[in-house]
Amino acid sequence: MHTKLVEVTKRITERSTITRSAYLERIAAARDEGPQRGHMSCGNLAHGFAAAPADDKSILRAGKRANIAIVSAYNDMLSAHQPFETYPKFIKQVIRLKGATAQFAGGVPAMCDGVTQGAEGMELSLFSRDVIAMSTAIALSHNMFDGALMLGICDKIVPGMLMGALAFGHLPVIFVPGGPMPSGLANKEKARVRQAYAEGKASREDLLNAEAASYHSPGTCTFYGTANSNQMLMEVMGLHMPGAAFVNPGTPLRDALTRAAAEQVCDNTALDDHYRPVGHVVDEKAIVNAIAGLAATGGSTNHTIHIVAIAKAAGIQVNWNDFDDISRVVPLVTRIYPNGTADVNHFHAAGGMGFIIRDLLDHGLLHPDIKTVSGKDLYHQSQEPVLSPEARLIWQDAPSASLDVNIVRSAKDPFDTEGGIRLLTGNLGRAVVKISAVAHEHRAITAPALIFESQDALLSAFKKGELERDFIAVVRHQGPRANGMPELHKLTPTLGVLQDRGFKVALLTDGRMSGASGKVLAAIHVTPEALAHGPIAQLNEGDLITIDGHEGVFSVAADLSARAFADVDLSANAAGMGRELFATMRAAVGLAEAGATSVYQ
């Protein structure tokens, strides 16, 4: 193992000694109680199997065989989750052949950031993760289950489901993906049309045609945003069946992988000799693997929040220094949009997760000895699934070399010697920046501040021709306490236009950007946020700000010590589109670096 990864793993372990020990004791006590159905009153148990088919009912009454919970984020508005409609019936059939049972335990909400981007609904997005965690816990709280399958893919959904599952860490859990949609309009062309529309050089019809050609069928969106970063994390943490992430929906191989997950979770229960609870799978080494995988692939900045929250759910304490230290030694080995032009289907064809995992292991950049759901080490997780001539699922070695070095490379010949995530520190607080998609000449900027209290205010200034200059856009009061920390991806085309015109531009915000963070330098997740009296709330128009992604600093030249904090009316963000229901979450939420969660403090 690389010495830096060993060092970071050790300090996370030491930092987490008390909280991790308490967590492991809690799940050990839950396991010692045995199969939960055996402790129910007759009335409770009868309610639990009243609607079951006769054969399932007899198994459930006996309490000797596994009963698996199915928790699903299905809805047919999200293209990624639409394929899950048929999964529960299929999974139940597979598990019955194992002599066990499965019940649909509950659904969790699943909102699409692609639909709500730039709209009021985006202010519920981050908090939906905590709602999903709680919904997962409610689904599992009936004490009927010996294991669980999680059907989820997208942005807040996988982190939320995993947080909820870890509250039941004594149960084995496997995540079951649906796979990406086939490739549509090339990402480079999509980005071109978006920028043309921002400049008024393309019509709304042109833009809609381009977007519809990009997002065109069931399956996950094909760019490497938060949803597909989730799938990478599940692979390197050992929570998927090997190679399950990027197989297209509706294919025989996809069905075979779902079947394998259903069979495997039955084998992983405490009723079997191969007990593998999720609270043991997600340990300090798995969390370090998650951070290393994020850095190596240029994954979503959202995971500088989500991984922290997931770790907390397992009693593990992680901070942004850990991300920064790992990212500085793990090289960038992929170019997937928005860090390149290829999509995840191209990435998968070029070697995909199998090649990446094997190569990072060979270079000491992932822990091999984690407890994967397949019961083997991470080297097995690097194998790729195929169907034999008899249509039987088998795993074989992934390619030993990249099949397209423009998309995937070895750690010995990377696209960049460092990963995509950097910590920024300075007299404005702490922030993160994703530099993997930013050209080297744009990674450090000093320019005067322009202050905006909303992204719409910035877009309005652009339309009026007021932004034809060098500047750093300070978009504040976008933090979790202020308005739920929405993504500000709506600004990307506009700032990209200005950068292409030769201006030095960057974004500084206590909001999020997105998994689609692109070519413009963006210091995001600024902590403390403006509403919590962070220095960002003391900035004035014209203040000279430096954001340096090379050195990991961001600062203002002015003395802020005597300045008042900006007072802004946030009443318009408090209600409408359901936002009034989330007032308690806005009041209770922690800092971005602490996972921006209202359920773990």
C-alpha cells in the first residue's frame, strides 16, 4: 500500500476509535438477538406475513430460512430507476428457488437533480438524502428481515440508502443497480449547444432537441456525475456484485447480475456460515477506498459531503484533509465527461471498473483486504461479469491494459499525477474544488469579487452585459442552513461562455456545484456558510479574491475584521414546493465538512 493511504487510514481509525467501537458493539448486540421474527409476538408476526403467498407464509412461520427485504427507489419519472419496476417480482422468484423468502419492505423517495436543476425543488435535494436514510430505516424497522437488497442508483439515493442500511448494520446488504442508458448525443455536442443557448445563439427548441437526444431512454444518465460516481463507490467499497455498475438495463447480463445479488445476500445472512453484515463491510479501509476511487476517476464533488455522512453512519470520522491528502497521491486515470468527452459506456468498453480496480490495487492505491459482499477480496471485485455460451454468469479477468488510452489509463501513465479533489483553506474558511476538468492555466485566479445572493441574479447580470470582465462570482447564502445547499450547475454554461471569451472567471459559493462540475474553477461548499457568519458573508463588491487550486488556498486581500455580516431576506426560500416541510432540517443541519446532515451530528 502507498504510505500516504496507510497513514490516512491509520489516523481515521484512531480518530474513530470511540465512535466505531460503539457502533460495532451496537450491531453485535443486534445480531446476538438472532433472526428478528423469532422474537415477535404471534400477533406481530401474523401481521408480517398476512399477505404472503401460502408457501412463503409457511417459511416465514417456521423462521428457519432467510427473509430478505427489498427496498426500492423505483419511480418511472427517473430514467435510472424506471427499470426497477420489474425487479421485486424477479428477485422474489430467485430467492424462492433458494428456499428463502423476500418481501418488498418499502420504497424511498427518489428525486432527480436533472429535473430540479435551477428550480425551487433543488432546495430539497440534499435533504432528500436524510429522508431516504430515514425511509430506509422505517422499511427495515419491522424486524422481519435477515438481509436486504437496495435498489437505488442516483445522486442522494445511494448515499441515503446506505446511511439507513448502516443503522441496521447487523444485516447483510447488497446494492443492486440498473445500469446506464445507451449512449446518445455526444457530450461535447451537448455542451456546445448549452453554451450556444446561453449566448442566445441557439433556440429553446435547439436546446430541448439536444437534451432529449442525450437523455433518451431507461437507464442512468451517461455522464460521470454523482449517480455514476455512486456506482464506482459501490464497486470499490465491495457493496456490488463484481462489475455490476455499468451494464445496460434490459440485457441478459443485467438480469444475471440481479439474480446473483439475490442469491448472494441469502448466503450472507447470520443463518449461513458466511455471515457478512454491512456494518463490517463498510469499515475504515472501505471508506479510504471510496475516497481514492473518487480521486482516481475525477468523481463528483457531492461525495466530499456524502462519503463523510456515510462514514458517520458507520461510526467513522472523516474530514476534508483526508480527501486532500489522498487526492494528492492518487493519480487521475480516467477522462469521462465532464472531465473528458467519453461517457460511462465508452469507459466501460475501454476497461471500466475492472481495469481501474486491478490497476489501482497493483499500484497500492486501494486496500485489497476489505470485506466485500461476494465474500472475496477486492481483487475478485476487479473481475468483470460475462455470460458463458450456456448463458451462465461467470467472472473473468478484466483487460490487463486499457483498450482506449484516451479514456482510461494506468496509474503509471495517468492523465494527471494527482486526483480531482482539493481542499482550499484561507481567511475565507474551508472549501473544496474539483480541478480534474479545469485546464492548468485556469486553476489559479485572482480577480475582484462580484456579489450575488442567488444564481438568477448572476444570470440576469450576464444577460444585461454586465459581466464582460475578469471576476470571481461570490454566490452566497446557498448553504445547507440557508436554503438546503442547492446545486448551482445552472451557472456552468454562462461562466463557460465568459471563460471562452478570454475573461478570468471563477465561482466562490457555500452551495454545491454538481457531479457535472466542469471547466470553470469553482470553490464550493464554503464552510462556515454565510448564514452561520462565515467570512463569505463579509465580502464586498470589488474585494480582491484569490482561488488557487495548485496551492490549495483561497483568500481575500481585504481586512474583514471590522465588517458586518450581510443581512439577506431568505423568506422566499422558506416555503413553496414543499420547502416549509424542511424547516427543522435547515435548523438542525451540520456543516458541509461534517456531511451536511441533520441525522448525524
